[in-house]
Amino acid sequence: MATKHTPASPRKAYSYLRFSTPEQRKGDSERRQRQMAQAYATKHGLTLDDGLTFHDLGVSAFRGQNAGAGRLAYFLEAVHTGLVPQGSVLLVEQLDRLSRVAPRKAVEALGAICDAGVSVVTLNDEREYTSESLDNNPTDLLISVVTFMRANEESATKSRRLKQAWEAKREAAGSDKPLTGMAPAWLNVSLEAGTIELNEDRAAIVRRIFDMTLAGVGQHLIAETFNREGIKPWGRARFWQRSYIAKILANPAVVGTMTPHHMDYTSGVKSRKPLEALEGYFPAVVSPETFADVQALGASKRAPGRGKGGGAPLSNVLAGMAKCPLCNSTMTRVQKGARSRPSLVCVKAKAGAGCEYHSIPYAYIEMAILERLSERLRDVPAGGPGNDDDEQAILNLSEQQDALRHKARTLLDNLSFERSPALVARLRETETELEAVTATLSALLERREVTSGPLIGNRVGRVLDLLCPEPPEGRLADLEDNINRAALNAALRGIFTRAVINWSNGTVEFEWTHGGTTELPFMWAR
């Protein structure tokens, strides 16, 4: 329940920054908005709460993402749970910073904030929007509608132009020019030369995968064979896995077909929509007949209702979190036969890629989580903004980001005078490095600004609500009943980054998103 201000306490103000791209984090825009927020708070006797300043950095208001996955959702959550008192003020530079979706939905977002008991103030004109003013003052409502209409049209125009430019690139694909530098790992793309060629060494591996499959060798055994032979995996993977073998076998690019996609946004949700396939775009690795035979073989073996999207319920509360203490690889849940008990196994060991094989009974770990984790969650370790390592890393990455941006601008200036393939290559390398640095910096800022502070208590509360209130008294069969494993897994991932399964001492070591660890013992008769 939301709390209210007492007459003796000054109203609190919260700053809401909204940028469309991570690159806009630096520079005058953020500094200007911070100064405007502080000046307004001082002028009107408000207390600017820096501890709960919500930054929607990197989230576009046009797609409506900030009303869902971004900080606006956290802000509304904080209001409803009482972290932000009713009567507080949300400060935004301009109304269009709040949302650039369709005007009707934008007005609904504004109304949701005001109905929660929080006023919205636009700093450019110091106009205050409340539920009363929106209901009783036609001018306020009209201004908000017109502002949202203009903002939506501007963003839509920009999006339309970008889409037209990208579709022009798609049309160029029909003239033997590479559409993009992205291609499967067995191909080499040169945008300068306008060529796509086979990497013969990798193409031979692809052909071997298809030949082994048609010979009856399973995907697990193919991956294990490659790992045992020391064949280096492609990309950032440390070893071959069944899932990657399956992707290669199902990829129509092996017969030369390329399927372009465009990004679709519906209700703020982004998804990739396939367009008409381009046959013959890539050099073929295997024949269409071979590809068809493998697809038919896979369809005959595929069990109905299984796998991703098949409706199978989540059976592992630590899915995506359980890690091997030896190699830090994921530990996956396996069950050999209907009568056997499930266990957790290191995927690297399972693939024969070098780690020790240990089979940890899953039921004992789940029982420990259901019976005893709630006790451990009463003591949340310190972390967050006070983490010196994170703060130093943020400082270092920010400096790297500035240096790389300066380098990219210099290369662009040089390219305006000289169209050099070497300069193009250096610019591409710089942009790739800048993307990596920006992604790492974004993750650290996210951890510092989102997972620390009072909101972590709310997420812990969700986990406590989902944990079984009555222990199953040691009866393993009872663990199958009345557990929403998918919801519990999602809640656990909201407070922990990983869970290390230490089989040597029988403990699960949970690592918190904001720093610190919590150990949970589990019973396991080795």
C-alpha cells in the first residue's frame, strides 16, 4: 500500500531521465536535466530523492518500452509498494520524454502515474499534471494529447526513414551485394569487395555434421566427438554443445537460403518477423536433398509437446542459474529414464569437453530451497553502490567509452577526405570495441541503479511469497506438487546472478545481483 506525506515532511521529488540510445548517457542532455530537476526542487521546497532517481537510460519511449520493461515500471512499482509516497512529484524535462507511443496509450501512462497519487511536472514550462487537473482542466488534457501526438509523429517519421534505408539494403541483396556483414560462422563476408565465400575448413565440419546425422549419430555424440578431437568451437563458445549442432542442422543457410527479418514492435514488445526468403544468397554447403533428408529424420524423432514452446512446464527452479564449481559452466537437469531421479550435471562434462562428471540429486537441492532458503533471505548482504570494484570499473569503462568515441569520430573525419578500406576496417573494429564497452558499462550501471536499494527488498518478498509455506517433511514425491517453478525461477533470477552447486561440501552458493553471497546447505549422501 502506498504511503502518504505527513504535513511536517516536505514533498519528495524524483527525476525521470529518458534517452533513446545509450550513447546519450554522456553529454549536455543529462547534465541539463539534472540541473533543471534540482533547480525546480529547490524553488518549490521539494526534497529531491537521489537514492531513488529512476533513469530510463537506453530505453526508447517511442516503442513504449519504458512503460513496461524500463524504469517507469519500477517507479510505478515503488509507488504502489510505498517506497515513493503519495503526493510526490515526478520531474521530467518535457512531456514527450515520458512516452512517444500512440497518443491514447501515452495519455493512459500519464494518467496511471497521476492516479497513483504522484504529480508529473514538466520542467520546460513548470506545468504540473495531477489526476484532478486531467479530469477538470481541459487545457491540461489537450496539451498532453497534442504533445504526445507531435512526439509520436516525429519518432514514427524517424523510424520510417530508417526502415526505408534498411529495405533499400535488402533490395541490393538481389544484385549480388552482401546485405549485411552478418553471416553464419562457416562463411566469410567482405563488404568492401562485395563477396560472400565459404570458409572451407568450417564448411567441411558442417558437411561432417550432416553426414554423421544421416549415419545415425546423435547430436550429443557429435558434439562429444568434436570436443574429444579438439576441434575448436566457433565464436565465443568454449566447447561444442548439442544445441549448436541442432541449430546448424536446422539452418536453411546451409543450402544458400537467407531469411531477412524486420523488427516489429507491438505494445512495446520487440520481436523479429521473417520476410520473404532469398534463395541462393549464400554459397551452399550441402545439397537441398541432404538438407531435406535431415529435416525429415528430425521430424520423425521429434516428440510432440516437447522442447521450447512445446508447452512443457519448467522443471528446474535453478534453470539458467546453476553453475559448476570447477569450470563455471551451466549445470543442467537430466533424467535418464522415467523411473530414475533427476540430477544436475555440468554441461561441459556431459558433452565430454573436459570437466569432471558429477551427478547431483536435484530433489535434495530443491528441498533445501523450499525448506530453508526463506530463513537465509532474512539477511540480505550489503552491496550495490558501495561496491568499490564496480565503481572503479564504471569509471574506467566510461573513460574507455569516451576515448573510443573520439577515435571513431576522428576516423569518420578522415574517411570524409579519403575512402580507404583500411580506415573502414579500423572504424569497424573501433565500433565493435565501443559496443562491447558500452554493453559492459550498461550492465554495471543497471546493477548499481536497479538492483540495489529498497527495491531489492520487494524482489526478496516475491521469492518469499513463492516458496512453499509448509515444508514437504522429507517426502520427495511431495516436491512435484503445488510449486510454480517458472515463477520461482524468475523471482530467484531477479535477486541472484548464479547459484554454484558445491558438491564437495554439499552447499549451494547464491551470488546476489548487487554483490555478496548466501550459502544454503543441502543433504546429499555421496
